[in-house]
Amino acid sequence: MERKTGNRPPKDNTRETRLKAALKTNLARRKAQAKARAQGAEDAADDRVTSSEEKDS
């Protein structure tokens, strides 16, 4: 009996493609988290400035 190979890419190529996609997703998520943390720190600093200005009044 002959085996039909079809149009499947080699197994290693599939794994590599999957890993590339996972890496891209992880990097995007980490970038978004860093941006959110930076924005949160900036907002907290703005709140501290506003609070100290209100106390001075």
C-alpha cells in the first residue's frame, strides 16, 4: 500500500509556524501590559500632584 502525503507541510515547519505565532501574541500582550502600567503610573502621579495642590488651597 502506498501512503498519500497530500499537501501537508513538514511537521517541523508547522511547529515553527506555531511557535512564531505564539511568540508574536506573547510580545503583543507584554507590550500592552507595559503600556497600561506606564499609563497607570502616570495617572497615579497626576493624582498625587492634584491631591497636594488641593491640600495647599
